Amino acid sequence: MQRISIFEMFKIGVGPSSSHTMGPWRAAQRFVAELTDDQKQRVDHVRVDLFGSLAKTGKGHGTDLAVMWGLMNEDPETVAVDSIFAKIETVTRSQSLRLGGSFDIPFDPTSDIVFHFDQTLPFHPNGLTFKASCGSTLLYEATYYSIGGGFVVTEADSGEVDSHSLPFPIDHAVDLLQHCEAESASIAQIVRRNELTWRDADDVKSRLRQIRDVMTGCIHRGVCSEGILPGGLNVHRRAAKMAKQLLQTSCSDNLDRWVVQVGEGEKSFQRILDWVSCFALAVNEENAAFGRVVTAPTNGAAGVIPAVMMYGKLYCDFDDQTLDDFLLVAGEIGCLFKKNATISAAMGGCQAEIGVSSAMAAAALTECLGGTPPQAAEAAEIAMEHHLGMTCDPIAGLVQIPCIERNAMGAIKAITAAQMALQRDVSRSHVSLDDVIQTMWQTAQDMNAKYKETSEGGLAIQISVNVSEC
């Protein structure tokens, strides 16, 4: 089975969708990288074909924009988010694109990016094909699949055997729990020792802090930003208004000062509930506005883990080491779902995104509050159990309604699941984490395709809206 680092689950990038924005973006970068130097110098035309869910909700998710950014070799982790739309305007105005950042070729987004609304490739709903030509000669063609969480594969990749060796190989939750028992170790300790096979201790620590910084920075930008989200639904940002009401003053532009402001405030149940919801809304409003976020495990579910992590920091007094452990545990639970089910809404509905993120956060919070590995696994099971069957039905194909609010709900469910697990005798549990992961996958396979990020069912079809496709 595939060996996955938690840093593949937590990817730094740009919203609004890991599968429909970041994945196609990475696919375009990969396509350019696979061109030979001779091909790059000869190519005078590139065509992109989008299939299945990428076509049906591609406009709302910015898939067409993402492939252009990728073809220009902009990187989602480092690109200046304030400048990315100017680059698209340049392409549209000049009808040309700088392939790989070096070679100018003619490019008309309206004709060179083709949306095949009625065609789905058999391997995965999120398929896209790139073709590079010189005159009438096809120089190179490749098809990629964005399989959720920013992961991109080809059909050939799927048959490869992962030979990476880990001291504690983990294919199922039972493996993880057995390692913890045998080593008298926490989940975080086992995961950290596995991560050290990919990178040294300083790199692990640095990367964890970077992810935390991006998550907390995203919350802060969200609570400081007002206005209307792009896409045509006229959705107003709410996190900033909530934060002002809770603080009874404007949010500080300084992140550290703002965190102190929040932490020194009232700590009633109602106030904590409001702030956790505000944190989650803030992240996914940023995500919807093409801001910088961390897949956790996806962009559409990016607000759950930062919100619960901030809850731990402000209301449970988690120190830096504990916050690092939080991410290690959360990441490993996400890996279990990816290996044995899916983290793609196009494959499994929203249970595969919000459900998985809530399970990740629940397990992490439980261990960091002193819970045992079995209790952490129980918390993940509880959280997912109560997301089973959740559909993905984004109105107008935008990651806004119901997606943004679902992050707040997922965060609150995670905290509740953790508290329940901490009070439970898990030796008497009837459903294991592996059981619920398998059930989630079976549910995904049984779910009607119109509820899998196609905007062809549920709220997306029930709510009649008149929006532009830009």
C-alpha cells in the first residue's frame, strides 16, 4: 500500500479547491516539466481538455485559471496571491501565454481550454488532458487525474508499488494502534518516527511550524477581511463582522496581538462556540476568495483543523510541542482515509472532505487533551460516523454554499467527538475506525453521481440562482 507523509496531506496552496484548483494547477506544472527542451522550443499551441466534475464545476472552482497558472509555472505554494489575477488578465488581453515562464505561445482561454460537460473519463471523475503541438504535429499528450487533496496521478502511476520503508508501516487504524501499544507510544510519537525517514528532525519541525503559521495567518486574514466573495452568488464575508462583535472593537492588524485579544476574552461556552465557528468561517472565506490556505485534507475542508487547533491553543493552553503533535495525529488519520477510502468529493461526496477533516481534528484534539491512542481513534470514528452520506452539492459550483458553513459544523462536531471519546470506555465500542472508513467508502460507491461535486443535485439544483460563470 502507498506510504504517505503527513506533509502530503497538508499542502500549502491557493483556494478554492484542492481537487479542482490545486490539482489541475499541479497537473499543468507536471505537463510542462515532462516536455523536453526541444519540445518546449518548438511548441506553438497547447490545448487543455477538462472532463467530468472538472468540467461541470470547473468555472466555479477556477479550474481554467489554475491550468493557466500551472502552464506559466507559477507555484501555488509561493505565488503572490494578490498578483495572480493580473497574470490571467495579461493572457486574456495578449492572447498569449508564457509556457513554463520562458516561451511565449499563442493561447486563447476561450478556445484552448475545453469543458466536456457530458464526458467523464473512466479512471476518475476529475480528469484532464494536455496536448502540445507544433503546427499539425502533436508533440506530446498526457492525461492526469486530480484525485483529491491536491494529489495528481496518471493511470500508470496507480500501478506503481511504493517501496518506501517505514519503521512502523500503517495501512489501517488497527496497525497504528498496535504500534502504539507495542512501543508504549502515542500516535504522535509513532508518526514522528515515520516522518524521520523522509526528512530530518529539524525539517519536520520547520515544516510543522510553517503549516501552523499559514493556518493561523489564514484565520487572521479572514477575520480582518470584509466584502463580497467572488463568483456571482453575492455571498458576504461574515467572519470579520463576527470577530468585531465578539471583541467589541476592530481586529488588530498584528496577528500576535489579535490572538492575545481573543485569548483574554470571555471564555463562556457560547463565546467559545462563536469563536470556533468564526475561525472556521474565516479560513474558508479566504479559500473562496483564492487566498492562501492549507489542504486539511482538502481546500473545501480547510477550515476545520485550523479552527480546532486554535481552540486548543486559546482554550486548552496547548504549547508549541502539543500543537505540532496535533498536526502529526491529524495528518495520520487523514492518510488512513486516503489509503482506504477517498478524500475526493468527486468520488465520495462531502463526507470525504468535511467528514474526514472532522475525524482528523477529533483524533488530534483527543490525544492532545491526554487521551489514549484508542480514545483518539474512537473520536475519529465518532466524527466520521456522523458525517456518513453527506453530499457535495455546491450551489453554482462555488466553494461557498454550503461549503463555508460546513467547516464550522465540522469543527464543532470534532470537539464534541473528542469530549465523548475521552469519557468513554473504548474497550466496549461497537464500531472501529477501520469499520467506519470502510463504511464511508461503501457509501461513496453507492452515492448517486449527482451528489458528488457535479452541482447536479441537492442544494445546487434546488436553489435557482442566476450567476455569472466567471
